[in-house]
Amino acid sequence: MNVISLVPSITEALFDLGLTEHHITGRTKFCIHPEDRIKNIPVIGGTKNLNLEKIRNLRPDLIIANKEENTKEQVETLMKEFKVVVTHVETVEDNYYLLKTLGTLFDCEEKAQQFNLKIYEVLESAKIHTPLKAAYLIWKNPYMTIGSDTFIHHILKEIGFENSFRDRTRYPEITVKDLADTDIIMLSSEPFPFREQHIEELKAVYPEKKIMIVDGEAFSWYGTHIAKCAPYFKELIDEVELFAK
């Protein structure tokens, strides 16, 4: 089967489930895992600016898209010409069914179930014991955070944090003043590339708070990625617990 993936985390998941470069014949420029295997797969644009002609020339049997990551108009155009599976992952349960669906599509149900079990194991073992409010920032100028109807929110909740903006939805804009009632400020490594200088900017306003760069992939990449994040979550929680003492 000739498959094009329009979703970085799903591209990674397809390889984890046993597909190869012979099956995956198109990807976005943000599909970066597994690094050693995606380099020879043709790039068909970004997640929100697909090159439809390149896709047509690849003549895919199946295209895998995502409701949030891809543009509705472009996906609907592709649906008129090709078989397109549109995914939507907001919760850990949604992710479970995503992997089940991929397992069924590509005849790898057992491997998909192994990843599902591993993900639940990772999230069950990664628990913070001190109740803490966390603000998870994904963008700067303006600052943007995550509401309760996002996958990131559910991962935060699974590992024991309380989302400071759980009463908001999607990706609301906030100000620095809105961060006053939070214990920890997490600066995601993606989509905005937060760096140490951004920690210092916020430290100037909130010197008493824990402000840290976090791995955006560990929190936002649904599919199989979380199954590989046990060491990262342990390190993160150990660091936060030390701060909370």
C-alpha cells in the first residue's frame, strides 16, 4: 500500500508499527522521526500548506490526515480524489483508538496493542505526588497556552499536574499577568522554540516560580511517541518534586 502521512507523529507511529519506506511514500517537512528512515521519503509541503500536485503525482492509495494539524479545505480537496483517513486525538483514550485503527488498517493489531499497553504503563508510572498548577506555554508574542480540550492538557493531567488554564479551550492568548496564579511555567520546545533567554524574561517577573523548558514532543505527539518517554517523564517529575520541597 502506498501511504502518505500528513501528520508528523503518525509518520513516526507508522514506522513503529512496522511500515517501511516502501509503504510511506510522502511526508511533511515536519515529519522528522525516525530520522534515519525518513530522509529519502519525498516531502509534500508543511502540515498546513500541502503541495497538492506533489501528492497527486505520488498516486497514494491512502492519505492519513488530522483534523487539527491539517487545513480543512486542502483535506477536503484530497478527499475528492483519494481515500483519506482523518484522525482526531484529544484524549489518551482517543490515542488508544487511533493506534487500534492503524493496527487494523495495516494488519499489525498486536504491535499496536503492545504500544497502547506501554503508553498506559508510562503514564501510570509518571505521577507527581505534590499537587501543582502548571501553565504550559506554546507560543510567544503573544503568549499562548493550552485549554482543557487539547491532548497536551490530558497528558499534563495524566501525570498529575493541574492545568492553570483548564477553564479555557483550545489555545488561548494570555498575558504575563495571567501567570500569577500558577506554580510552574512550562515553556514548550515546539511549536515556538523557547530558549533559556525566555526563562530569564519570565524570571524577572516571577523569580519565585519554577520556569522550565519542556519537551514538546513528549506532551503533544500522539501515536506511539509517549511509549518512549518514560525516562524523560521521570527526569521531569524528579526535577519538579525537588522544586516543590
